[in-house]
Amino acid sequence: MSVHLLLSAGRGPQECTWALAQLLHRLEADATRHNLETHRAQTVPGDRAGTYRSVLIQISGDGVEAFAASWTGTLCWQAPSPYRANTGRKNWYVIAQPCQVDTPRTTFAEADVDIVACRTGGPGGQHRNKASTAVRATHRPTGIVVVVDTERQFSLNRRIAIRLLRQAIEHGDEAAERAATTDRWRIHDDLVRGNPTRIERPEPSKQDLAPQKQTRRRRRQSTGPRPPPKENRIRQHTRFSAGSGTLVPPETRSGRGNRQPSSKRPPYPPSTTETPLRRTRSCCASLARKLGVQNLSGASLGQVRGMTEKEIRAVAIVDAGTRF
């Protein structure tokens, strides 16, 4: 069994003719893998060497219908243009549709014709009205019927009826061939650019794959092993306690997240005096009451910002009367 598949670039640019040639080679290679035979029945070359405007290919073998169905529809060749470097288009569309090439010819034989004698009216006298000289000829395979009463003799009318049947069958075969040709030409204009049924790409060469592998190895060597994913950490904010003069971690505040039992609470940092104070007026006022220094907040707040408790204590000892 064989199927004829018509591949056409339609009215597309010269890249489509190049894409048709690439898809044709890919189709023939795929048919060879499926143990199918291909034959280029008709080709229409393109403007450039090695390109085709349309190709009529004949595929024969077992399972040819399923194979032809997988290559039927809009085919897309995805690659940059080999002729125009400035264009950004990479999708070139080609249509592939099965078509009928060899229309069946009807063989004519007189044994397939039924001849019936009949009477007809009109001028002619008794030769028409009373004698059965007319002929009704019917071709059984096609169902064509011809009635002939032009002559007065039955044998002459029979001969004319056979000749008319033969001519009618030949005209029918020619009309079927013209219809098949018209259907093939209509395929060229049925190309739909978009929604392809099959997308093919050029196979990457070994030279193209080698730089990619080297780049990947360099990245792995430079970056090293990937670190484990970071766990969600809760921002730790310290707060200065006005009563005790110490920094309180957020786990011990009331109403701040889930409180842990005292046995599971993390220990306080070893030295809280080196932690910078928060830049708030209440912190400065609490520190002033603790150290016995007056007017530590207000206008002198900018001098205290960024200083640790140890630094402020040293300043207070040197000059207790200075306004901070």
C-alpha cells in the first residue's frame, strides 16, 4: 500500500523553501527507521539551490497510513534564518497533506451495457410511433443512460448509443483528473501559519555541545557545592529594659510570638553591654536614671546613638555633669 504526501511552502518567503528541504530529509530518515520506502514523485525547486517550493513524495510499506498521519498538517521548522541575519523570526511553516494522484480509469466493455429497444414520439411516421427502433443504453458500472432515436433503423441507433456511452465515460475520467489536480493546487493556499502539529529542530553538532559542557564544568568548579536551603529565621531585635538596665531578647517578651519554656530558652548573650542601644527616647531616659546622669535624652539624643552602654558609662564617669 502506498500514500502520496504533498509538502508545500505555500506563498511563504525563501526560508520556507529551505525549511521544506530540511523537513523532507527528516521525513525520509524517519520513514527509513520505520522500514518504509519513499520516492519523490514530483519536485518544484525553489529560488536557491537545494530548496523546494513543493514536493510530492510517495510512501509505501506496512503501516504507511499511521506514518503519514503523523506527518500530516502544519509542520514547523524552528531555526534561525540562513539568509537574513537581521530577522528575529525562527519559525518557518510548511503544510503536508495526503492527496490523490492516480485517479482510477473506468474500463469500457460492451458486455457491461444493457440495450433496450423502445418507441419515441415526434416526426417520422410509423418508424417512430409504431416500430421500436429507438435504443436506451445503460452502462451498469457507472449508471450512465443514453437514449438514441435519430435514425430509423435499430442497428444504427444502437451503434450511436455505444459510441456516446464511451465518450461520456472518457469525459468523466478527464473531469476526475482535473478535480484531483485542482485539489492539489488548493493545498498550497491552505497553509496555516501557527498551531503546528509537528515541530522539528536541527540536531546540535558536537562542536556546539563541547563549549556548553566546558561552561557547565567551570561553573560547578567556581561555585562549588550548593549550600543547603536557608531556614526561615525570625528577625532578632533587642530591647533595652528600663528596670534592670539589660538588653532583653525577643523570646522573653510577653505577647511576642510563642513563648518557650524556661528550660528550653536560649541563654542570654555573654556580653550585652557591647550591643548598640536602640535609637529611642525611652532607652536614653532609662539609661540616664540608671547612671545618675541628667538630661541624657532630648537634644543630646544624637550623641548617644550608636554608642554602647559601656561607652556611655565611661563618658558619664569622666564628666558626670556634661549634657549628653
